[in-house]
Amino acid sequence: MSVNKVILIGNVGRDPEVRYLDKDVAVANFSMATSESYTAKNGEKVTTTEWHNIVIWRGLAKVVEQYVKKGDRLYIEGRIRTRSWEDKDGNKRYTTEIYGDNMEMLGGSRNQQDNSNTNQQSHPQNQPDNQVSEPDFAPNEEDDLPF
């Protein structure tokens, strides 16, 4: 058995490009940045950013076309795909992409979230990455689960 699963939370790096293939099949492509911060031994804060190429298909691509813009904060769940081709000089080229199967919009851009200190408790997406907040809903105690 093998697993190919990716979960990303980050910011859209450029407005999505959406095109339509045969039979109205939509495909959206955009870049997404994820960042990590740490404090170096000298006390300086260091941030590293990783860029990901995101590919979204069909109905979800139409949602991306309508609602996703540069700077938006997204949750993407999907899988890694690497493809290759030959360039015009005959050199073999490779690219690695994240094929998104699930997406959630997490609110405004990083700048809007960083500048907003109000009402953080009721909006989990505004919490710093190292904090966990309680869900803003009450679980149903009368569920019909068999366990």
C-alpha cells in the first residue's frame, strides 16, 4: 500500500489561470506560498517560503475561477504529481504540481489577517500557526454513529 497525500495552508501567489478543455472541463493553475518562521541563534527571525504549483480540475476549478484571487489564504488537500516534457532544445524538463482534490477558503489575504487583531477567538483562521483553537460549533451529542 502507498499514500500520496498533501495538505497545504498558504497564500495564493498569483491570480489563477483557468482554461476550458473539451466538454466544458475546467482546469485552474496558480502558485501558492507556504512559509515557516524560526528564530536563529543570533535572535534574528528567519522566514523561509516554499512555492507550490497548484492544479485544480472540473467543478472546483470553476469555484477557483469565480472566488480565488492573489493573496487569498487557502487550505488545499491533494496529491503530488511530477510530469516531464522535452523543451525546444531537446532537454528533458520536469515540474512537480499539487493536484488539489479539496479546497477551503480561509478568509482574507495574509496582510488583512496580520493587521486584524479583533475577534481572533471566533475566527480560527486568524490564529497563529502554532496555536490550536476550539471549534466554533457545538457537537451534536445525539448522533447515530455505531461507536
